[in-house]
Amino acid sequence: MNKKIDELIKNKGRENITGLTAYDYPTAKLVEEAGIDFILVGDSLGVVVLGYENPLSVDMAVMLHHSRAVCRGAKNIPIIGDMPVNSYRNPNIALKNAQDFMDTGVDGVKIEGMNIEIVKKLVKNDIPVMGHLGLTPQTIEEYSVQGRDAENSKRILREAQALAKAGVFSIVLECISEGLGDKITRSIDIPTIGIGAGRYTDGQILVINDLLGLFDRYSPKFVKQYIDLRSEIRSAIIDYKVDVKKGKFPGKENIFK
């Protein structure tokens, strides 16, 4: 297992794990400088960066492009590449695409859902795999809290245990009840990373554009916006426009003689 991944695993039960998405060099650099524990190059970039309605339009070429940029920005923390839809249709396709991810410099890949044979194939070939259960954006038909009824709660718990047994090093739990997040976390020996999974998972992750207030199309209940950068950036652009219109920019300090 990758040394950086090993350190992440050791944090289970020791301290809360922090994760954020990043999609480019400067953001990845800032995330690492802030001391965040790991970065996910999420296929959420399709929505929050590229403007698609959902992540289903993101392909391997896009993910590899952004993964290279992130790896240039963050050198010392684990970076996980999000395997896009259709990139792991069977174990052999998954292995080829996962190896392409690893060649960008990422430390592991994330796969949604119950793909036990694919997980085993990748782990056997020394590729660390992060699982993802609950609300899985690549296949979900309705965006709602998962596992609230007893049957689905038991199913997600069984799936988490099966993925842990198959060899994933961590599992993202998205949009599930807090009680289920707690139960899964206590039932497996690997870290759980919550995004809308309550207070009792081993760690938390957010889409950085949501945290920074850069995405305004919708805001799930589990998001906390720490700053409204959209307003800050808009104001700066307006100030620039006004300065140019009034002849204040460029000023004497901005010109060459």
C-alpha cells in the first residue's frame, strides 16, 4: 500500500480526517498548504467546473487532465482519482483505466457502488481503492437521503462490510442517515469519509466549490459555505471594469518606460 494511504488509514479512531475536492494546480496547492489530509479529484468537476447537469458527461480524458494538474499542485498528501462512469464496466477495463490514473501521479482511485470483483482486481494489482456508498451520483435516479428504511439500511451496511473485506482502504458515505453512518463506521476497520453522513464517520469531505461559495445552482443541506467567493470575485471584476472605463487602469505603476 502507498505510504501516504497508510498514514490516512492510521487516522481511523485517532483524529477526524479532512478531505476536499480539487480540480486544478493552484487549488490543490492551497488545500495542501492548509493541512487537509487528502484530495479527491472528483467527477463533480463536470458540474461545478464544466457546467454539465450531472457528472455523467465526464470521461477519462477529462479526469486524467485534471488529475495531472492536481498532482502538480499537491506533492505530500494522498490524491485520489474518481473513476468516471463507464470507466470500470468490467475488471479488465477498470484495471487499464485505473493504471492510467496512477500514471498521472494519484495515490489511488475511487469507485462507486458494489463492484467487488473490480475492487479485488485493482487491489491485486497494487492499486489502492476507495469505495463509495449511499447516494452514488453516477447511477442514482433520485437525489435523496439513502438508507432511511430498515431494508436499505441493512443493505448499505452489508455492502460496506463486503467492500472492506474486498480490500478498499476507505469508503465515502454520501447522503445517508447519521445513525447508519455511525453503525457502518463502528463495524469496519477502515476509515469512513462522510459527505452528508452525520457526525460519527471517521472523516468528512466537501466539494471545494461549495465550501468557497463558487457554485450557486443548488446547495444540499450537508454543505457548509465558509466564504462567499462568488460575491468577492464579482466585486473585483466590477472594480476592474470601472477602473478601465474611467482610465484609472493601467496606472503609472503598471506601465513600462
